[in-house]
Amino acid sequence: MDKKIVLVVDDDADLAKMLKVRIEAEGYEFMSVMDGKEMLDVLNIKKPDVILLDIMLPNMDGYSVLREMRKHEKYANIPVIILSAKEKKKMHFHPRQKTKRGKQATRGLWDHKG
């Protein structure tokens, strides 16, 4: 069975290294790029199972790259988890808020079964 692929899109090399250790420890294949344009290029080569996407990126911000990605049917259903260094008060949910299905909004990627 092939490992599930997690693509991290973040220009913070230290954060990417930390995520790499955790993601690989959980048995996933780790891929990383540092900006949105690079992410779109990688999608043409290898399709990840999930994307961890920073909002504040050089060249093309996370919102723009997500909109561009969603235009293509081939990539439209890839789950994307948004990473942001913005303060909690600017977010639309509290980190411990329950989703409509009753699960915590901050449930970890590694908690997903399926």
C-alpha cells in the first residue's frame, strides 16, 4: 500500500522541518514547497492526499493559490488545511469550537481515520 502524501506549502523552513518530523512519524509521505506557484507546479507532477497551506506566502498568497487550484477539476477535491500565523481574534472560529458535525475544529491531521 502506498503512503498517503501530505504537501506542506510554507515559506518558514523551520516550521516545515518540524511538520516533516511529525508527518513522517505518523507514516505519511512528506512533500514541501515554499510558495504558491511552486505548489501549482508540483500538483502537475504528483497529487497529494492533503495540503497544509500557509496564507502568507511569497509570489502568490494562499488564498490566490487555493482559488487557482479549485479551478481545475483534477485538484478540486484535494483537502486543504489552512495554516496561519494570524491572531485568534481575527479568525472566524475559536480553536476549540465544535464543527457542525460536533468535532473539534483543530482536530489533528493524524487523528483522521479514512
